[in-house]
Amino acid sequence: MNAKQHMKHYLDALLLELKHLIRVLRLKPYEQTCIHELRLILKRLQSFTFLLNLLGAKKIHLSKPLNKLFLAAGKVRDLNVQLALGPKIAADFWREQMQPLWLLRSESAMKKFLRVLKGFSFRQMKRFRQRLKCRVRKLEKKQIFVQMVTLIRQELGKISDSPIHVEDKAWHKLRIKLKCIQYWLEFLVKTLKAGSSYSKIHQTLKNITENLGQWHDRVVLMQQMKNKQNGVGRKQSQGSKIDQNHLPANPSTNGLQEQIGLLVAALKAEAHHFEQGAKNYV
């Protein structure tokens, strides 16, 4: 099986698993594990549309119905994470000032997710699958491995060479980029068997994106709690308040930036493994 066939098989497997999860969720819509798995599969599919856009001339995007499903599931996930995280940051303030509203928001997000899930058509997914296969078919099978590794090195190099500002949104965008690269590396390691060196790089990148994800969840919720405390956009809140002197500071990103630099260095150092891996698919 060559690299192009591997890619077709990989994408088909993702779509098949997605179809299965949609069917399960229509029977058991409150299964949070299934909602999480649904989001991960849609993230992988989205990352491969980005990849195909970089490798080919004709653009492809996650279809509107799939994107709608992804956004609805993401909202459910975010609110559930915040409901679990809030008491750990400021228990009394969260319970009195935030939790009632967040429970209503979570219920509303779940209702929207159920509407999107019910209205989703498998025929729409079939058309998306056909477009994906068409894009993969146009790729040069002898160049897929080389092009993918080259792209990964280039994208990580851009991140390493560019100054990263400390704004929350900048780090969130960085995590999205790194997550894409992580899924490309996952395909190289688990499907194309790229070798132990790439496996280590993939694991390092996975650790970085997990740390960034936890950092982002905490920072976003803390900002919303501060806004509530300060009465931003609304009348000043009464009752329990966050003691500003004891409110935890935003988690540091210094260590993560250093990890990204080390990751790029490791990838550059594995040039001989890259060359050997490329030969296996030429």
C-alpha cells in the first residue's frame, strides 16, 4: 500500500468512525465521551483539509454541516470544562455568581447540539467524502511523505522564528496550528510508520498542545470571572467577590515557548531519518 492509499484509508476510517458516533449520540445524546470523540475526529478531518490545501491547488474545507456539528459540540465541551474548573479557581464566588448562569448556558448549548445532530444528513457527509477522495487522488503518491515532512518542518520553523506575544488569543491560535501539525505527525507515525524519531517528536508536540489547552481553558474562565467581578458590561455584582490579592495569576507560557524551540531543533536534527523515511515511499 503506497502513501496515497494509506491516506485514503485513513480518511475513510475517520469518516466511518464519525458516522458511528453520530448514530450512538442520536440514541444516547448526553454521552460526553462520545461528544469529545466526535470533536477529535472532526479536528483531524479539518487538519487534513488544511494539509490538502497546502499540497494541492484546489481548496477544500470542512463542509458546512460538519463545521456546524463541530462548533455545537465544542460549545458543549467548553461549558462542561468550565463547570468543572470554576469551583477549583474560586469556589464561593463561582457557586454564587457564576454557576447558575453557566448551568443555563450548558443546557442551552446541549439543546442546540441536539438540534444540529438531529438535522445532520449522512448524504452531506458522503458528498464531503467524495470531495476529499478527489483531492487525494490528485496528489503525487511518490511525494506525499516528503511533502508532509517538509511542510511540518516549515510550519514549525515559522512558529519558532516568529516572536510569540503573551496575549491569550495569540497562544490559542498557536495551539490550533500546533494541533494541526500534531495530527499530521500522528498520520506519519501511526499510519506511514515514519520511525521512532518522529514518534518522539509527535509525543512532545502532543504534550505541548495538551499543556496549552489546559492553560487556555483556565485563562478564558478566569477572564470571565474577573469581568463578572468588575461588572464589565453589566451592573456590579453583589454578594461573594473574588479577592483580587488571592486570585491566581494566569499560568505562565515561558516553558511552553522553550519546548517549541526544542521541538524544532529535534526535527531539524532528524534530517537523516527524514531522508530514509522518504526513500521508503519513493
